[in-house]
Amino acid sequence: MTEKHPSADDITRSVREMYIRHPFPTAQRKHSYQRHAKYVRQVIEGLGIDPRGKKFGDIACGTGLILLDYAKEFPETEFVGY
């Protein structure tokens, strides 16, 4: 017997419904990385690194919360979660 897999449309619909029920990020985030992102800015500026136009990849980014805070701190940099 062949196993029926959900279609891409079914998966997209399911994920969309999940985010409607459970918005992300929540209004009151328990863990925020904003201070860490600001600290990283100080470090890279101290090293003379210019983040503008660079691409940063976070492997195993989980929920992506840290990437959201980094994107706010470094709007001139592209962030991609894997």
C-alpha cells in the first residue's frame, strides 16, 4: 500500500494556520538577543569589520529569534537561517 504524503499546499496551509493560532514572535518574548546583537556590533566595529552588504548564515537557527534581533541591529546585512 502506498503512503499518501501531504501536498505542498496542504503543508503551507497548515503552517499558516499554526502561525495564526500562535503568532511569532510573541508580544512578550521571554528570551531576547537584542543586547547580544548590540555587543556583537561593538566587537566587529572594534575589529574594523564592516557588515554592510555581507550575508550571515545561522546553521540550526531554531526559531530564528536571534536572527530577528540581528536583522534589526544590522539592517544593511542579509541574514539566512538554515
